[in-house]
Amino acid sequence: MNKNLWLLATAQGLFLTNNVVFIAINGLVGLSLAPLGWMATLPVMGYVVGGALSTPLVARTQSALGRKASFQIGLLVAFVSALLCFWAAFTSNFWMLVAATVIAGYYSANGQLYRFAAAELSVPAFREKAVSLVLAGGLVGAVLGPNLASRTRTLFEVPFAGAYLALAVVALVSMGVMVFMRFPPVPPKVPGADAGRPLSQIMKQPVFIVATAGAALGYGVMNLLMAATPLAMQVCGFPFEDAALVLEWHVIGMFAPGFFTGHLIKRFGTLTIMGVGVVLNIACIAIALSGVELHQFLIALFLLGVGWNFLFTGSTTLSLQAYRPEEKDRAQAAINFFVFATMALTSFASGALVTTQGWQWLNVGSLVPVALTGAALVWLAWLRRQAHNGA
């Protein structure tokens, strides 16, 4: 770990603070303002739709201006969008809240690239651990996010308006952190230089397909259940403080393993660790289906977090085998687009299912993407074994 990686881990923690607060409160604020109950998670969906729409623009900005300038622009957007969310909550304007979260998606599209930047700030032999340890910086968000939401909930007469204002301050702090970072310079554009393979060719590789599926479906399952948890717990009669506690342990599960996931990947292999992530997702669903007591919500969401970490860290590491340095901007943008598109779908489905079908059927439905992820891992393992036997 060098200074830049520590600073990037801090930025990752502040990025996750933003994400956790959005997940914790957007559905509840949406429920209080939405014309219809099933629209409650549209502000959550807006955040990831904005991320999906922003990925091509962010890729071009990163290519033209470099990592640092693009990240700072993203943080400026985070600051402005948090102020817009504050004003929307303060004036009870549901559609302004949705629009503000769509704008905030530009910051999310930038923040999702922190993990790829980690690999560029370390020596090749340390890439897996660098990715894992920078993701572990999300522990800051695990502790700060839920507590920030709880402590600022009643800062103003309008519930949670203060939390959005606090996120504007978080964005400013992150901009200060980014000032001290140094990234590799943007390579000069040489006319006629090899720009790498077309994106269509990169995307046809089995390793790219499985890495993208692992990241997108792993994030989708996590988002499906996490976004619904505050709503489900409110229906079950739990106070917001209990929901904040569950989310805190969920995010600890997401990022605490980052201190050793890279080591596990080096020792046991990427596909094995991703497979463990699938098993943990199944365990999460089984516990969630067993009842709706506080400890069941807490344990299920903690296991969901650890499963996500294994899948997402493994997918990020696996994706490094799918593209060359000159192809990284468009390949990473494609991966993030599929992640955001899946998250957008699950954010909408989360609110619609939990408010119409209930917590139990939501968990049953999440078995489908978990099974698809497991099938993708088995397929790639089989292809590699065939190639090895053929050699």
C-alpha cells in the first residue's frame, strides 16, 4: 500500500457513505412523497439509472482528462445533487428528488471506477490485494453512513432533509482528499497508434462475460434486498434506528472482507472465491425466509454483504484478464453500464415487489439471478478445464 492507495481507500469510504445514506433514506423519503406506494424506490432507481446513463460520458472524460480531473468533476456533481435532494425533501417535491438522484448517478459512475484505478496505482503482483484493500475503505461508509442518516434525520423539521445536506459536506471532504492524489498521466494520443480491439470483440470473450455477469448480478441481488430492507422493516414495525443498524452490519459485511479477499483470491483462485460468494447469497436468502425478527434481518444482510464482496472483488480481478491497457476505458465503461442497468432494474423491482408481494416473495425471486451467477461460473470453469486438457 502506498500513499495514493490509502487516499483512494478513503475516497472509496466517502463514496460508500453517500451510497449507504441514499439506500437508507431514499426509499423512505420516496414513500412519504410518492403519489403511489409502488413508486417509493424510484429515487433509489434514479441514482443507478443516472449511473448507467453517465458511463459513456465518464469513459470519455477519463480518457481525455485522466482519472483525477474526472473524479473531481464527479465529486462536484455529488455536491450539487445533494443540495438538490435537500431542497426537494424540504419542499416535498417528489419528482425533483428523482431528478436529483439521476444527476447524482454521474458521481456514482465515477466512484465505481475507484476499484479499477486501484490496480493502476500498484505493482502488477499486488493488483488483487490493491483492489481488495481499496474496496475495504468502504468500511468508512459502513460506520459513517447509517449513523449520519440517524443523527441528521431530525436536524430539520422535514425528516432526512439534514442527511442530504450532510452528504454535500461529505462531497467537499472527498474533493479535499482527491487534491493530494497522484495518478499515472494520460498517455498522449498518437495518430495511427493501436487503439486495441473493438468493444464487440472484447465483450465476446467468456472471461469478460462471466466477469460482467458476476459484477452485475452480484450487485443486482445485493441491491434488490438491501434497497427493500428499510421498507420491509418499517412494515414489520421496527424503528429507523434498527434499520440503520442492519444496514451498518450489511455494509461492514460488504467491505471488512476486503482486508483478506485479495489474499484468498491469490491462494484459491478467482472462480473459487466467487463461488463462495454465490453460496453466501443462498445462505442469506434462506435466513431471510426463516422469519422477520431483528436478528434474522441482521444476519441475512451481513451474509449478503460478504457474498457481494467475494463476487464483486472476484469479478473486478477477473475482468483485468479481459482487456489490454489501451482498451481499459471502454471495457470498464461497458462493465459498469451492465452493473448500473441491473441495479436500475432491481431498484425498481425492489420497491414494487416488497410493497405488493412482500419480503418473502422478494427473497424467493432473488434466487433466479443467484442461480444464473453460479451457472456462469461453472461454464467458465468448464471451458478452462477443456482448454487445459486440450493443451
